[in-house]
Amino acid sequence: DNMSVYTEKSVYSLQDEYIKCKITNNNVGKGFYFYNTPSIQKKVGDVWETLSYDTTGILYSRYGFCGVEDDNERSYTTTIRLYINRVTPKMEKGDYRIVIFTPMRTFYAEFSME
């Protein structure tokens, strides 16, 4: 499927405003849609627990598109931001991941908070 999802940094500070998540499509000439509202999970023991993300007052389109129309030469990367102060329960030190849903499969971008 030649796509990747990753955070800009592997470790973020609790004082950071947001987490940047990049979605890269290396399928030149083929784009795909993804669910644009980020989902966040925290690792508790061996289990990933889904946290709540408040999008009130943030303008999100329901779906994003990762690709370049009529371009058969370049890959394409799009970025979404997950605002730390909108996650409940409040984020603390630990391991997390952003979940990106596409029609083909679900992607995970793991990172830590310190």
C-alpha cells in the first residue's frame, strides 16, 4: 500500500501545543481519502485505550484527501494537528498513538509524552 503515517517527533513535551502527524502517500498518481478528525490512544499496560478528543470550535472537514490531482511524478504528504489541551483525560507522561482511518486500512503513529 506504499503509505506511511508518523509523528513529526518521537517524543513531545506536555507543554507542547499540539502533536503533528504526517500522512505520506507514495502511490504516485493515486490519492486516497482519510478520516480527518484524529483519534488518540494511550498505552495502559499492554492495552491501547481510546481517549476523547474535543473538536468543538475547530474547523475540520470530515474527510481529507492525500494525493495530488493529475500528478504522476510526485508523492504527497499532508499534516494534521492533534491539540494536546483537547484530549481527555488530560495527557500525561507515557506512550500514545494517533489513529488514522482510511478505506484501505487503519494506520498508527506512535509517540511518547515527557
